[in-house]
Amino acid sequence: MRLVRFQKDNNVFYGVLKEEEIRLIKGDVFNEFMVGSSKIRREEVKLLAPVVPPNIIAIGLNYKKHAEESGKSYPTQPVIFLKATSSVIGPEDNIILPEVASEEVDYEAELVIVIGKKAKNIEIDDVDNYILGYTCGNDVSARDCQLRLDQQWARGKSFDTFCPLGPWIETELPHPDQCRIISRLNKQVVQDSNTSDLIFGIRELVSYCSQNFTLLPGTIIMTGTPEGVGFARKPPVFLKSGDIIEVEIEGIGILSNRVL
């Protein structure tokens, strides 16, 4: 099931998307809801970020080949950082290069977990009961801030518009640890990997995070990016105004954003 969050006539709704038609949801997607019978054509609405997360938990260096291209050894436990919730944008929204750090802005295609209900200290075998679904994400990063100017990653990862999400939440992704993940910069493939290259898998990540934080409904966990990011290329490739960056994940869909 594809859960969409959308705007129509200045109102925001949740719905279920099927074959280019949206059926309105009655109730709370994080509790109990019913799918109504009325239908709206997809082209009649604006798709928004499919969730408004209370927290954004992100994982660094979680693909083997990305750790290698970064010149890092594999971490022995998940590398956790946080992104500001004000960085969230939706599909087709613009990524804005910040004036104070516009020269080394990078892309990172990521599979994103959406937590469905409150979770604390859960075991790996119970994780599936706490996941609402999955979406595509782009952990946009100002590399100069992240790697040279600052002592930690918060600013470089959290500028406004630096967390595109979408286009929807897929609730029925049978094998999240075996999904092809691709990013395209101006239609050219720059990342092409599979979540089977994850160092810490989906269930392990959710359980681990729940040991450290209470995962509230709507919390997202960005699971890391594969190899092919811009700063590791020779020469480096950074986002510039006019670029279009796409993230495609097998079984979910395509998240596309323009850079300004």
C-alpha cells in the first residue's frame, strides 16, 4: 500500500495511491484508519513529504563500499547523527543551496524507515511490528561544513531543504535488505547499489536505535548511503543550480528534486 500525504485546496490529507488515483484516509495513519471510497486523480494534488517526522535519525558509513570510498574502516556499531526536522521537503520541491555553504553540496540516496508506533528497547525479532513502511530519502550534505569547517555534522546535514523525502510510504516492501538503490544526477546514474551491502541491516538498526532513544510514531531512520557520492569522485561532483537529482529505490519509487 502506498500512503501519500498531499495538499488540495490549501488542505492537507493522507490517502492511498493506486493506479494514479488517491483514496482519502479517515483516521490516523499512525493509529487506526479507514480508506474511503472517494477518489482524486493524482495530477489534481501536490504530493508533500509523506511524513512530518518528530525526529530524524540518520546513520553514517553504513554501506561497505561507501565506507571504503570514504577511506574509513567499517564501524563496529551504527554511527548515529541527527538532522533538523526543518530540513524536510517533499517530492518535486527545490533543494536550495545555502549562501553560507553553496560550493560543496552533495547528494546521498537513502532507504528511509518510517516508524509506525512508539518503540523503546525492542528486540530484533519484534522490529517489523513497529515499522509503518519505507520511503526514499536524500541526505543532502554540505561537505565543507561537515568535513572541514565544523567539529561535528549537524550544520552540514541540516540546512533548510536538505532532507527530501517521498514520494510516498510503501507499507509492503517484502525485502528491504535486498533493494536496488540508485541516484541520478541530470539523468546520469551516479549511485547504483543494493541494500544488501548495508553493514547494519534494517531490523538491527531499528532495534539499536530503540535502545538509545524512544522512537515516536513518524520518526524516520535514514539508513545510510551507498558508494558514488560526489565528494569521493575524482574530480569531485557537487550539486549546482539547475541540477535535477533523483533517488530511486526498488519497490518504492522515484524521488526527484531540482537544485536552486
